[in-house]
Amino acid sequence: MIEVIIYKNPWEDPEEVARVTIEGEVKGETPTATSLRDRMQDERDPIISEYTDGRELLRYVTASYSNGYVMAGYDSEESQQVVEDLNDEAYRDWVRDSGLDTQL
């Protein structure tokens, strides 16, 4: 699975607060996870509502949920490679070959 994990207190006592999959699923029962789920369902959200693919969502989550107190990172090297390193054509091939529905 291609996921981003969001941690609270990443440097001293890491606590996982949410996971977001490339298929757009938010896992976790914390306020952070609930907030992300609510934002993804809100068509009026000025940022998240614009994303149409899970790769775009994971890039956003990784960038915006990394601020010192909270840190987001990929769950594996494969996740980072798929989201960050593949060009658009290679990514489309990967989606086709994986059989995952990454459309949000």
C-alpha cells in the first residue's frame, strides 16, 4: 500500500495520528484523521477539493503536515518513489499495473 503517515511529536515521542492512502482513504480515529476526512468530503474546501488523484493528495499531505510538531512522511521507499519520483507517464503505467483506483 502506498501511504503517508502523520506523526505528532515526531522527534521525541512519535505518535501516529493518521495514515492517508493513495486511494484517498484516511485511517485513524484521532482529531487529525477526522479533520482530514471532513476536509476531503467538503466540496467547499479551497485546497483539498481541487485534487483529483491520490498522488496529488499525498504530496499535499506530506508538505502541509510537516511543521516540527507534526511530521508527515512516506511509509516506505516504494511509496516515496511512486509519489515523488515517477514522471506522469510512469505513474499512469504504475496505476494501471497496480489495479488501484487513485481517482478521488
